[in-house]
Amino acid sequence: MFHPLIGDLSEFKDQDIENRLLELNKKYYAAARLGSQDLLTQLLTCITIYREELGKRHTRKLKDADNDLGQL
């Protein structure tokens, strides 16, 4: 997924992405209380992008760990 205001996430550390995800979730719940559907859609798109990036990184780490165990 791509969003024009979100740059390349590969430059960030995992912790930075997790912190940004927490911040976006707080903003999402605040916007939900206000009832702004357009804002909720944009925030949900950003949250999805950050979650996908963390998922890709987690999968990559698991593959690397499996390769290390294969040499036993």
C-alpha cells in the first residue's frame, strides 16, 4: 500500500514505527469520537501501512532465524 505523505519506512527502526503506530491509534480513537469519517479513513490507511511494514520485518526476521537453524 502506498500513501504520498508517508515516505520510505525502511529508513526507520522498528521502535520508531511502533511508536508512530501507537500515536496514530490514539489519533484514530480521538477522531472516532468526533465522528469525522474522512479523517478516520486517512488514519486507517496510515495505520495499515505501518502495520504491513512491521509484518514484513517480522516475517523477514523469522526467515533469517529459520536459515540460521537450518545450518545446525
